[in-house]
Amino acid sequence: MPRPTASTSPSRVRQSVRPGDTNWERLFPGIIRQLLEGQRPIVRSDGTLTRDYLYVEDAASCYLQLAEALAARPDLRWEAFNFPPDAR
């Protein structure tokens, strides 16, 4: 099956962090809320699992850079991209 001719590529950011996030079930907002309320943060795991986080403005920068790269290099179209936590 031929690929569509659109200038797109699948891309994703796994875990992002942003100011003003009040979803208290998420790790960072929940910990900040607990500390502000004078509580000890609740450890939600045994520490064997790790996650990488990317600040939301860095994620937006990654998407803009990807759009520019796709415009300049059509051969990159339809390649998949993951943005690592140290991306900017």
C-alpha cells in the first residue's frame, strides 16, 4: 500500500510536566500539594520503575523543530520520532 503524501510523522512525548497542573493524581502536582499541606509525600512504588519527564515548553520546541526538519527533508516523512527527556 503506498504511503500518503502528507508531510507528517508519528511523534510523541511520554511524560510531560507543566506549571499550573492541578491533576493531583499526577506525580509532581500530588507531591507539591502534599508538601504545601505539610504532609510527607507518599511513595507510590518500590523504586524499581523509573520514568522520564519532559517540560512542556521543551516538548513544544521539539515539535516545532520536527516540523522544520520535515519541511526541509522530505525523506524524513513517515519516520517515527520519540522526544527524550533531555530534548530541547
